[in-house]
Amino acid sequence: MRFSFALSALGLTSQVPLQPSLPESSTMTTAQKSFQFVEGPDVFTPKDLVELGRTGAGVANQAGDFVLIPYSKFSFEEKKNHKNIYVAPLESSVQPFKLPLTEGGEAFWLNGRTLAYVLESEQKTLEIFALDLLYEPATNESVGVLSSKPPVLLGTFPTTSASNFRYSTDGYLVFSDSVYPDGNLTTVKEQDEAWENRGNTALVYDHTYERHWDHWVGPKTQSLFSVRLVQDPDHKWTFGSEFVNLLAGTEHSSPVEPFGGTDDFDVSKQSVIYTTLDPAFKDERAWHTKQNVYIVGITGGKPRELTSGSQGATHNPVLNHVGDKAAWLELDEDGYESDRAKIVIYDLKKNVRFTLTQKWDRSPGSLVFSKEGEFIYFTAGDHAKVKVFVLPIPSTPEKSTTDPQLSPKYLSPVPIVKDSASSGLQSLPYGRILISKSSFTSPNDVYLVKGLDALQTQITQSDESVKFSGEVEQVTNFTASDLEGKNLSKGEEFWFKGADDIDVQGWILKPKGWKKGETKAFPVVLLIHGGPQGAWEDQWSTRWNPNVFAQQGYFTVAINPTGSTSFGQAFTDAIAGDWGGKPFVDLQKGWKYILESYPEIDSDRAVAAGASWGGYAINWIQGHPEYNFGFKALVCHDGVFDSSYNGFSTEELFFFNHDWRGRPWDKDSEQVLRKFNPVNFVHKWGTPQLVIHGSKDYRLPETDGIGAFHALQQLHIPSRLVIFPNENHWVLNHGNSLKWHYEVFRWFDQFVGKKD
């Protein structure tokens, strides 16, 4: 049995794993109380998912011959998440080398053989170390060896919260930190103590955000700083003592909360480019998404705006290697986070900006200049895969324009990596890029893409379409041994005609023990994604992993209905004002297609689960039995119960205002709410439902989950409420994740599991 960790170590009994003591109810059957996961050496269980190692994005050094890789692995036995950093050569068989450092912290490259490491000490100070690598290449007589010298302490930071480090080869370290309104990094510790000892716990607000994602907003904001970090001719590193606030006096805040990081700014030798919420909306941040892009000297000065002023959100600003061109992703519409992202190029010498992908109906997710600066590489979702593309950069037009006249070679991005889900782009010398890639069958690993010089030459010399013929080599394989023999499903695509006769895509993952022709042998689960502007893509997930459902014996169906991303902007936009409309035509037609195509499915043992918008979908399906899905049990995670209430209670008000056609009291919004609010159809509810919610979910407050549970209870519908007091919109704690899986599969098993 694979699921063999000691329950007693968690203070729990083996009879009811991870189940708190609750009063007996009429819905708690003997089968339910004795539920266990499907286990075995060939089964990938929920515990395996939680304990499986997690690889961060690889970061190569300037020379492009070594890569730095964060890697974490949780152990239930030790009750600890081990966080380590590895270094691996990019074009060698030498095994990754674990750095001899205390677990945790952040690392980044200083030069080709030296990296920096930042870690909080036992004395509660943030220290920075330098670590020199030692490398002996393999020979005919010996294998290669990678090691390091002992770390050397360079100095300390004024706080323990500095993060998101980027090093300029001109000798400056740029990083982010949280500061009070005076912007002074050296007074933060003193002001922290004064804030904690203020004599009360009141939080007072005169404008939004009052809370964001999972925290109440305090008096500090994020800012960018630079500090001198240089190596002298004797190879000794010197860490400066003057920390320059690059955003001082601007009312700018970067990285943009709650998720901003190093992808919100970039550095060249002399400059820092960054994105920030438009300061004109500093008192109205909850209902605006407009962000501006600025550039500032690496030692400070007055930032210069590069955006036009008429854009919506901006993301991923980058500078080319020589620092004379910038690029970023830009959305047109303020107040809409899922508008089509377009690549904007800014010529810093000519002060001219132009949109490169105005006519391309996909949304790039990240981008980077080629090393020579003549091409731009980017990721983008396309038909439920996150691919890597490249475009040449045309000559700068005479004046700024959002729709330049371009020849065909500049209009059709060339796909390079077409499968799975790519991220973490980095351009390297000699026609290479570094990426991280995951799929349904494997978490992230680092890959090296080679042969791009030849592709770039082809693109330059031809106006005809070209194809990439280089290599995509896997550099790391951290989880191969743990996944060996599990036979995870690669996922199979299916297409059908949905609402308005539009082609709609979905995935199936066949259950463990699948046998074609074995009629009505397998229960089936429909997974409904959140967003709603999101998608089930061929990538790994540590939270909603379709293979875990398939390995527990369920024929697993994941449909990308109207509103999903990666199928064109019109398809994504079509859900706005129509949450309960076309998406459910798609789901019904897709469900019918699946049941008719796979007689092995037992439609009498059908269940469904969804989170966020998917949770809304579960509550909506509850109130519409005429859809005839035939589900015997439902799971709603952090879902919308009362859409009107959500329009008042959610922290990012722009989302509701866009998708529901206005504020809750506006005429257009009122009409949509009357039509598509799940709370209006509670009287039709009748399917057993598990409700799960996080108390720190400020996107969809926990009262939505509690409200749904109260309705179910008063209607005497079998129901259960699971609250995670310390979780946000996601379940991130490792123990909570296992508990989540236990409750979900236990609930399904109660209603569609095979009885002895």
C-alpha cells in the first residue's frame, strides 16, 4: 500500500483518516466512515501528489552554461517542506548539484561562476552571501564533478522582507521591499515596532483596497530599491550600505500586489523598467486595472512613462540586452483582467512605441528579447496548451501606432514548443532559450531549446511560413523515479459543437484499470474550471490534478466551455453578462457527447466538482435539474452562491463590474443578476453537495459557502461544509491539501462508490 504514512503522528485515527470528530448524521453511512483512497504501488494517490517534488523555474547564468533550480519536497513523516536550490550544467551529463546552504532563501547569479544567496539568519536579519562554483568537466577517464567553495557573507539588509532580486552586470542589485509612506528602508524596523505596539488592532480605511486576496491591507506598500554590489580586481565582492528607493515621491508601487514578482520589472546596465497601477486611481484601485510602464535610472531619478495613457493593464516589462528597446504586454480595456494581451515594443532612442501583435488572436503570457535583440520570444495559450512562439522585430515606425503596417513575417508567430505548458522563458547565447515545461503527466522540469539561430535566419530571409527544426532537450527530471510505474494519463482531446454551433474542446483522462468495451464499469466526474476566463490546459497542477481523479477510478472529463482562454478572444469575452447561458449549453452538449461516445461510463454514477466560477457552475447546476446531467453528488469549492452579494463583497470590484455589466445596483447588472444569480433558484436544489471554503478567501468570502450550506441544510439535502480557516482562494498547506482530497473523494464515494 502506497498510502502508508503514520496517521497517529497527525493525532488521527486510522479508521477515519484526516476526519475531525463530528456528530453523526443521517447522511454519514458506514461506507462513508470507513472510506479509504484507492492505493497501491502503481497508483498515484493524493498523498503522492502532495509529497511529489516541485521544481521552480530554472534561471541560467549570463554565459548560459549553468542553470539555477529551486526545488521543494514535502514529507508527511517529517512534517516539513524541504526547500533546496540546485545547480546543473546545461549541456552536460553531470548530475544537478544541491547547494550547501540552509533550506529556504533566494538565490540569483552574479556572474558565470558565482551566485548570491539571501537568507534570514537566526538573529532575524537578512543576510547576503556569495558562493563560487567549482566545475570539473567529464573526461575519458572521469565523470564531471560540480561543487562549490564555502559561502562568503557579504552583508545584511535593513529588513527581513527584501525579495525579487535582479542583478545588473554594471554592479547594482535591484530588489523589492515593503516600506511605510516615507519610503525609507532603514526606518522600517522601527516603524514596524511602533505599528505593532500602537495599543489597538483597528484598521482604518478611506479608500480601497481594504483587503486584497488573503490579507488586510496595512500601511506599507511595495517599492523597488537598488544597492551597489561589485567585485574588485581581486575578486572580492563589496555590498553597499546605501539603499536607493527608485520609486520615491511617485506614489508608484511595484511589484503589483497581490501576485507581482520579478516579472513586474527588469534591469539593464543603467535602467530599471517596471509596471505599476496608474497613480491617478490610487483611491479607486478596486475597480480599475490600468497599469502604466515606466523606466528609471538604476541609481534613481525621475521615472519616465512609456505607455500611451489609454491602455488597461500591463505586464511583464522587459529590456533588451543593450537597453535601447523595451517590450511589455498590454491590454486595451481598463477594468478587465482577461482582455487580449498584445506585445508592445518601445524604441528608447526614437521614443516611439508600436503594437506588434495587433492582428494575432491569442494572448501572450510572458516574453523575452533574443540575446541580439532582433527577435522576441513569448509564451501563449493556444487550444489548451501553452506554447512558445517567436516573432522578428520590425524596424521602428516613424511615429507611435497601435496598428503598424507590417509584412506577413511579422504577423504570424512561429511556434517552437507546441506541446504541454511552457513558462520561465530566458534567452541564452548561441541561438538557445531556456524554458520550464509541465504536462498532465509531469511537474515542471527545465528544458533547453537549441537551433534557434537557423530559425531566425530562415525567418529573416523568407516571407514564406517557416518551421522550427531544432531540438528541445530536457535538462532536469527531478520526479521521474517517484512517477515511475504510475502510468499517468497523457489526456485525450475531444471536440464537439457547442453553443451557436461553435467548436468546443475538452479533455478526458481514463481511469485506472480502464478496459475498452467494459459497459457501465466506471464512475465519471466532470471537473469545471474557474476564472471563468481560464482553461483546462495540458499542464501539471498541485491543487486540481485531473490524473488524481483518474487514478482514483473516475473517468475524468474537463471541458473548456464559453469563456475559456486560448481559443480566441471572442470565445473568452462571450461569457461576460452570460455566466449561466452559453457555457452551460456547451457543458450539456459536451456531457452528452461523452456519455454517447463511451459506453464504459456508468452514467448512474456521475459526479461533478468545480472551484471559483466552477463553484458558481455547481450551484447553478443545482438550481437547473432540467439540464439532466444526472449527477449523484456535487462539490463546490470557493464558489459564488449569491452573485449580487459578491458584487459588494469581493475585493477586486472591477471583475464583477465587467462580467456582470455594471455594479449590482446598475440597471444592466440588475437584469443579468435576475437571470443568472444561483440564489434565485435555491428552491430547485436537490442533489447532495459538499461545500468547501477558505476563511481567508477575500475574492469570494466564506459566507458564500456558508450560505450555500445553510440552504442545503434547511432543504434537508445531504450536505457537508468544510472550512479551512487559514486558506485563501486556494488550498496551499500540504496537510490541508490531503484533507481536501480526502473529503472530496469520500463524498463522491458515499454516493457513487461501489458497495461491498
